[in-house]
Amino acid sequence: MDTRLTLRRITKAYPSVVANDSIDLDVLPGEIHSILGENGAGKSTLMKIIYGSVKPDAGQVFWNGREVSIANPAEARKLGIAMVFQHFSLFDTLTVTENIALGLPKDTDLHALSRRIRETAHEYGLALEPERHVHTLSVGECQRVEIVRALLAKPQLLILDEPTSVLTPQAVEKLFHTLRKLASEGCSILYISHKLDEIRALCHRCTVMRGGKVTGICDPTEESAASLSRMMIGSEPPAIKAAERLPGETMLSLRDLWLEKSHPFGTTLEEINLDLHAGEIVGVAGVSGNGQQELLAALSGEDPRAQPEAIMLNGEAIGRMNAARRRKRGLGFVPEERLGRGAVPDLSLAQNILLSHQNKTTIRQGMISFGAIQEIAASIISRFKVKAPGPQATAGSLSGGNLQKYIVGREVMRDPKVLIVAQPTWGVDVGAAAQIRAELVALRDAGCALLVVSEELDELFEISDRLVVMAKGKLSPPIKRSHATVDLIGQWMSGLWDSKGTTSQEAVHA
Amino acid sequence: MLKLEKRPSPSALMAWLSPVFAVLLTVVCGVILFVALGKNPVTGLAVFFLEPIKDLQGWSEVGVKVAPLLLIAVGLAICFRANVFNIGAEGQLVVGAITGGAVGLYFDHGEGGGALMITLVLLAGMAGGMAWAAITAFLRDRFNANEILVSLMLVYVAQLLLSLLVHGPLRDPEGFNFPQSRMLSDGFLLPNIVNGTRLHLGFVMAMVASALGWLFLSRSFAGYRLQVGGMAPAAARYAGFSSRKALWTSMLTCGALAGVAGVAEVLGPIGQLTPSVSPGYGFAAIIVAYVGRLHPVGVVFSSFIMALFYIGGELSQSRLGMPNAITGVFQGILLFSLLACDVLIHYQLKLRK
């Protein structure tokens, strides 16, 4: 039988790195094939080569047994290859429908397309409003647009780059169901993920990459998560021990936080109540777009419209203060977007220190102390094992995972009293993710109060002391991690919580 | 067919060399232009690039033009780095000339003056430029009005205001109805820094502005905040840097520098208020700012080139009988060449197979 897709000795070198070194890959019709590897292993480059957006330096591509040269994504789509990118290629100022129409013939009827988008989205359980402008969408919603865009084309090969991070556990099951159905209809699926459990549950075959080379091909159902991760990074990630802890004093408290949405497609925050204690991690679960962005902005000070007393930091009303003033009072924040928000891409790592370290060491009489920021940057790079040429490297030149390590490191080094972290390990490889989580736990043990917003339930269950769920702008009552189950949290993600019952349950256990 | 392909890593060296290539390309275009007009290109280029600087007198005249160009370009570099697209520096210059000139005329009774008085007049010009820039800043801040349009339209308002004043209240009663003010007396004029030339103190002020601008942008935390706001607004919000502060700081700084440039023209080479105090320095400075890579020291070199174009343009009219559009043509070619060269920093040309 012919393979759907075969790659032979694909090689692609960039000026500084060989991203793909003689890669072989076989994907059968109807096969769900996973590509596993750390960030920088060359997975993305390989996918871009298959999708025609990058040209290989050498090697052959066979499509249904015939050698092809895929010059651009349009040709790839013509062959029947669709791709959902990890980094979205969407235009902010266009609507969902218009964005999807860009990849289609010019005479597409937008109304009909809009209807098809709604239907396809509905079929796969992906809530999506085709009329919305992309700039109003959260990261998770953007990814939904990409998935629906790919599915609309009825592809023969679907490439998915970490698609499940935005879905509830129930929706992941639903997506897997869809993918299995697609596969049974003969569509091949290339599935890139760092979630080993998912790969083991879903995929028929797995190609492991490390440092631009294929290091193994296996049947993931016959491997354990530990053995897979060993193949990928060469060692096992450190496990984090769960231990019951006594909460310290209240560091951050939210009292009846209401916040009107700032744009038509935002989420209004309604009656948010939460106490965050020293020495605990509270995890915020929920499907993205349910008010997490708004809550984070209200907490960080990027959106200073809240009632002053609605947000109390260590007994002080901070609802109206900007981010710099809150930071002076001991708040730290790691935002969801690394480039352009957590760091300025065109500035050096050293200069990016000044975004959050604004004190007497870094600024003297209004002048930047370059020696000091250089030193801080260098110490973050060495302590957090950031792969970077040095403090002078621009933030934009780092890979996503390394930049995330740097930003988390930068905030951790400030010794904040309260640290708010959004998607700590989004798109970060297993090794770096484990390291980041360990740092957060170490910070908790040192007495910091942490609020972690994540779309990855596994992660929240791993590090949190208590969990809350956000849905439709409201926050569920907190529940101890030891009492929470994936099913319960998944149910809460749809907004179905019994506020009275659980509060009393909480009171019993408190 | 040719196509543009993004370079994996843009060269920093090329980013700095691009303006040099742009100038060379402008020279090449100049040669083509002279040939097309039936002039000897060698003489043509000599008039533009050698004649203006063949002696001290020539150098000093170039310096006279560098002064306003450099002052404004430093201000614009600060604005553009903060992503505040103030293109109305010409208007701020004109209003600076008006307020400074008016204060000078008010106190000037044919005698007196001196350092204190000149300082007062300069401050008045600075305040005028800042006030004009403040209108744009306010409308942008309060109503989110587009600063490009507002500042540009205010240029024409400023020019009409100047015209109104020199035709009316500020007209010299003994000036045979010419639309111009009295000449300021010597005590009110900026002192010359080289004897026997017109090179005045404004040149020194421009060089100081360039040095201070460099200090502000590359060494101060205030300058850092401003640039983060320009490069990544979300990061500025994350850090807690105020975008309003950046808008006001950059607009007022640029307005102040443009205002000084305007009043320095009145107190320097012109000596009175006339309907036209500037041959478009405020607009030319936009090109100067970009050719100088929005760098307060880089603009020193680009303002020198631009000053050459001004003088070369005048000379080629008298020597070669070229039309007076020649300066504008050269400015335009320079800007286009720069934009073309800048594209090649980030992209490379490839033959599509």
C-alpha cells in the first residue's frame, strides 16, 4: 500500500542551526501519527516543509506515492494538506469569516461561509462566532478558528500543532472522537503535542525527534509516559510531591469584583471573590475566553478600572493602581503573551529586565544602570538555564520556551509577595515546563502567594493547593485539590457549579 | 519573476549602512536627472556636493541650515520612537517663530537686548512650539484624534496665522506695506559663533540638543519607557508605563525643539518676521530623522546631507538654471531610496522559478 506521505532525507539548515538533519517520515492513510520532541527539536520546521511554507535544502517528499515539490501552502492545500499552526496566522482587524475566506477562492460567498463555519464548529463542539474580529479573541479562541479553518477544507492530511491546550477535558475527548472519525474515513493526521498521555491515548505511531534528528519510532500505546519522555529529552522530568499545607495569612483578596467588559466581545467579570494566602498556589481552570484575560488584566493593573477596594493587596486597596505601582507593593505577573507583552522582542534580555525591575539598583537618578541589568539578566540565564547567547541577545531571538523561562525567572528573582502567572507552560517543552513548575512550587514554599491561570488541567492538578474554575465571567468557589476530580472541574468549566453546596463543603474542610 | 523573501536574521550593519546606500543611490539618480536635462552631470554633482563646502563661508552656510533641521529631527526622532507620528513640526516651528518674534518685537525699541533678553525670546519661541504641539497631543489624548492628520493640518493654520500677523498687527509701519515686521536690532539677534559668517548660536544649540537627545533615549529610564511604548504598547502597559505620558513628553519635546528652531531662524539669518520663515525645514526634518535612523547622533549626519541639498538646490538654480523644484526632488529621491534600501534589510530579492 502506498503511504499518504513519505519524507526522505529532508534537510533544512538555518544560518545558526540545522533544524532538520536527514529526516525520514512515513505516514499511512488513516493513521494518527504523532511527532514528539522538545522545543527546538525541529518539529515545527518539518511541519512547515510539509505545508510548503519552508523549502527544504535537500530531500524528497512523496504524496500518495508520487514525488512532489510543495512550493507554497496554497499548493499544499490543493494536495489536501491542512494545518493548524501553534502560532496563529490571523489578521487582527478582520473577522473570523474574513480570515478564513483569505485562504479560499476569491468568489467565496461570505454569508454561506459564515454558515458553514458555524456548522463545522458546532459539529466539533467548538464554540465560535464567525462575525467577531480576531483582535477580540483570546489565544484559545484563535486556535479554534485555526482548527475550524483546517476542517473546512476536508483534508487528506491534517497537521495539528498542540491543539488541545484550549479545550476542556470533555472537549478534548470530543476532539479525539472527531480525529478518530476523520482517521477512520482515511484522513491521516500528524499530531504534535508534548502531552504524553494524549499521544498514548490517541496516536497509532510516534516519531520522536531530538536536536533536528529522528531518535526513535515507536507505538505510543506500548510505551509509558516516562519512557516516551526519556526518548525525547534523555531524562525523566522531576516529579513534584503533593503535600497538604497550612495556608498563611491572606495576601490578595478579591471582594465582589465587577468589571464591565472593555470591548463588545469581552467578558464582563461578575462578583469575583477569592482569597489568596501566603504559601499557597491557587489554580484557575477554565476554557479560555471566559474572563481569564479580563481577570488577569484587572489583577496586574493593565486594566485599572476596578473599584479600589475590590482588589486588596496585603490590606491595601489597589484596584485603581497601574502595574508599576502594584509591582512596588509586591505584586508580580507573568503574562500569557511572551513577545510584545512579557518582553519587548527588539530589546536585549538585559533591557527587558527594566520592564519589571524598577528600583534603586537598576535606575539611578533617572538613568539606567546598565551594569546592574546586565548582571541580573546573566544571573537569570544561568540560574534558570535559559538557552541564550547572553544578556545582549534580543528577546525575540529566543525560542518560546526559553523566553518563558527567562520571564518567569525575571519575576521570581524579584521575590514577589504575590505572583500571578498566566499559562506558565503554554507551548513549552516537557523539560522546561517541569523546571518552571518546580520554580513556582519553590516560590510557594518560600511563602509567596501564587495564582496560576492555566488551560492545562494536569498542570493545575500537579501544582495547585486549591482550584477555582472560571466560566462566563464568574469564578467558582475554591476547592481543595485533594477533593477535586477532573470530571468535577470539567463540569464546572461549563459554569455548572452549586455555589452553596461547595462553599459549605469548603467550610467543612477548612 | 522577482520576489521578496524574508531574511532569517536582518543584519545590524546593513541597518546602519542603508542610509549610506540611500545617499549613493540619490547621487546616481541625480546623475540621471542631470543627463536627462542636458546638463553635465559632473558639474551638476559638483554644484550640489562640492561647491557648498569649498570654503569656510560655504561650511558656515551649511551649518546655518543644519541648525533648524537638526533641532527638529532630534525632536522627531523622540516622537517617532514613541510611535507618535508628529508630522507637523513645520507648524510648531512657525508658531515658535511667531511667539518668539512677537516677544522680541515687543521689547525691541531699537536698542537694548543682550543675553537675558535673547534667552527670554528663545523661551517664548519654545513655549509657542510646545503650545502648538500640545493641541495635537490634547486632541489625541482626549478624543483619540489621529495625530498625523491633526498635526499636519495645524501646519497650514500656523502658516496662515503668520501670514495674518505680518499683513496686520506685526507689519512694519515704515515698511512700505510689505508684509513683514520690523527688523530686530542687533542686541536681539543670536550672536555669530564664527566671525564674518552667518553661523549663529542656533547651531550650538542643535548640537547640544543632539547630545541631550542621545542621553535621553539611550541612557535614561524616561527614554526607555517612551521607546517601550512605541515598540510594544502591551509590554508598556504590562510594565506600568503610561502611554499618555509618552505622548505628552514626546510631543512637547518636539514642539519645544521645533519652536526653538523657528525663533532661531528669526533671531538668526532672517532677523524679522516674514510670511515664510522656513523653506519646509519641518517636513525635511522627517526625512532627516529617518535617514538618521531615528538616532539623535545619526541625525547630525543626515541633517548635513539635507543642508547640502538645500544649498546645492539654490546654487544649481543660479549656476545651472535648474528649476527651483530641484531641492524637493532630491529630498524625495533620498526618501524613496531609503525606503527601498530599508526593505532589503529585512528581505532579499529572489528569482522565482
